[in-house]
Amino acid sequence: MKNKRQKRLNSLLKEVISEVIAKDIANPNVSNFISVMQVDIKPDLHSAVVSISIIGSGEEKKKTIDALNKASGFISSNASKKVVLRYFPTLTFELDTSVDKFMKIDSILQEIEKEKKNRKDQ
């Protein structure tokens, strides 16, 4: 179980990294429709995994994740100016697919409801 400090750092880093990506990144490969969903800092506080949700095509998502991983040093550098830590964690970006899964489940449920309604009408 995560301790209180890790939880606070995760929340703080999520906010700061979101701000840095929105304001400081000028890479054309980074999508404009991007959200930092979660930050998971490791117990040693030296590395963190940042889960990103992106609205767009599969290729656009891949380009964005690749661009963010390449710019992780830049993002860390700018974020470390806003958060005072002894060691700022090394950032690794990964795609968060929970929104896509939710949308797929929602569409399946809508199809089921349509089918139920059609069966009742017959």
C-alpha cells in the first residue's frame, strides 16, 4: 500500500506535469487532446510512470507517447522548477486505455439496450 507521501507526490506531480505539457511542449507530434490520468511514483522516489489519455487515432496516440518519452528530460527539468524535491523522478509515459475501454463497453451496452427494445416491440 502506498504511503501518504507517495499519494501526495502523485497528485502534485500529476498537476505539475499536466501544466508543463500544456504550456511548455511545442512538439507538433504531441496531440492537443491529451490528459494526464495518473502518476505512479515508485517507492524509492527516483522514477515515475505517467499514464496519459489521448483522443485521436492509434497512430496519433503512438506518436504522442513517443514524443513525450523523448521529451521526458525536458518535462522533468521544467516540472522540477515548480516542485522542490531532493531527486526529481525519471518520467516514463504510457498510454492509458481506460477511456477507450469505457467507450467500448458503453457502446456494447447501448447495442444490448437497442436489441432488448427491438425484441419487446416484436
